[in-house]
Amino acid sequence: MSELQQMLTDSAQRLFGKEVTVAQIEAAERGEWPAPLWRTVEDSGLPRIFAPEAADGAEASWLEALPALLAAGRALAPLPFVDTALCGWVLARLAMPMPDGPLTLGQPSSGAVASNGSGQWVFDGEVQAPWGRHASHVLLRAEAGDIAGGSIWLLLPTSGAAVEPGKNLAGEPRDTLRFQSCTAIAAADDGAAAGLGDDAAPRALGALARAIQIAGVLERVLDQTVQYAGERTQFGKPIGKFQAIQQQLAVLANEVVAARMAVATACAQMHEPGWLWHAMVAKVICGHAAGRVAAIAHQVHGAIGFTYEHSLHFATRRLWSWRAEYGNEAHWSRAIGARAIQRGAAALWPDITGTSAS
């Protein structure tokens, strides 16, 4: 572990472990924005974990940042911290400034981009934006016929957007933002950064972010389930002493390790042209793990794990929600298969073993 990675890890674990409470998570699920918590996180500088040093960022690699991102997921932080950090990485690669405040990676569902004739770009349309009502800006890739590549990355202020509120199963905001003649504060075409010109890139980036969050929550669920199995007694001894429960815990632990390795492998490839492939694989593995781990955890906890009073549901509802967002494992499995067919039989083994992916 590098010095920077150790520093970021210690800072994130201390921050999220101390500041995030069950009361905050419950309040966030009721629709309350934890403004004091966000100020604390933003003051720490962690949302700028990928930003250049010249922009007061840590300029960390994905591997260096991974433990900090996992820490936010493990703590169930009711904030778009990972989303903001992800946007910071894209902005850095596109040489676009990173504004203050929460950021979100949007997915246009309709709309049009046009030049206003003075070097600025104007967007009209709808954007699906996690945490949209609380985000200061939304980053998106939109089709633009006025440029050679056909698409452009835009950073839009959300202040003038109409908000159609929505939420996922975990109660997190999943909003639709409607923009009318919104002028982007910054823009860059796909040629500005290698690897961001693929049509699947925005969704794959979001998928990797959710995979990392899933991996963090899986670690939390493993710790919580092992602890419960050691405390809950049946027939005079902890249920964790029974072979059937031990087998379930072993499967659970294996899924957690697989998910952690998948996101670590993807993070290690984020500076390579083939990062997209690894992001897809990570989302598939973490999606499968989310389903299996949630099922086992609730089986071990029994009836109490299904009550609102027990905290297990805060984790499992996020696993179920994030598993579906930015494409579930079925979606990305089809995409992986299509790319494998396109690349041909000779590339299949190198792609699977990680010796080549582009």
C-alpha cells in the first residue's frame, strides 16, 4: 500500500466510520439532505480524490482511491460521494474544471445539444440523475451533430432544471432533471480523452461506481452476519458452530472476496484502453454476489433480519438497488458476449485471463 493510499484509507475510514449514523441514514431515506455530513466530507477533500493537485485534489489512481470508496459503501453513507468522485475522474481526463458541491453522472433519456454560436453548448432535454435534486451539477455525454465525433461531454448546472423526484428501493434519490436551454459551464468532445468515446462508457463508469459500492456493503454484511452467528444461540451453543451455518458463511465470504477482487482488477485497468471490459465484468460479478450475499445474510439472521428495527435491511436494500442500476448483470453479460463475438475467437482467452483487453 502506497503512502497516498494509506493516507486516503485512514482518512476515509475515520471520517465515514465516525460521522455516518443510523439516524442520518433513516433521515435520508425520508428525503432529508444531510447537509452537515456533506460539508464535513467536502471539507475533508475526499470528493476530489481524483482531481489534479493543481485543483486541490489528491490526483490518486483508482487503486489508491479504492479503499476510500469502499469505506463509503461499507458505512452506507447517504451521500453521492462515490458519484462525485467518479465525475471528478472524468472531468480530470477531459481537462474540465471540477466545481464544488455534489456531482452526479447523468444519463440523457431525451434531448438535443446545439452550439449557441459563441463557443458554448446548450442542452435541452431530460436526464436521469441519481441524487439530481441535491447535485450542484450533472455530467453527461450527449449526442451533438455539430461536431465530428457526434457526441460531447457536458457539465450542466442544475439550478434551473425542473426536478421530477424519484427514489430507489433504498430510498436514495433517483430523479429526472428537465433542462431548457441550459448552457454548459464546460464541455469537451470524446477525442479529449482515450476510452471515453465509446457509447457504453458513461453507463460502464456508473456500473463500476455501483460495483465498488456493492463491494463495500458486502464487507459490512459479512461482518454483521458473522457477528450475529457468534452471538445467536440455539440448542445451547452459537448457531455459528453448526456446520450448515458455517457452510453458508463460507459461501458468503467467498462472494465478498470475489467482488473485492473484481473491483480491484477493474480499478487497476482504469488507465488502460481496455478498462471498459473490466468495468463490465466487475458489475456482473458484484451483481451476482449482491443477490447471493443478501439471501444468505437473511437466512442466517432468520426472522429478525426482515424487521425494520434490525439494521440489516439498510445494507441489503442497497445491494438490491445498486445491483440493478447502470445495467444489471444480465445487461452486462450480453454486452460482454457481444464484444467477445466481435473480437473473435483468438482474443477470447487473452481477454478472459486479463493478458489483453481493448
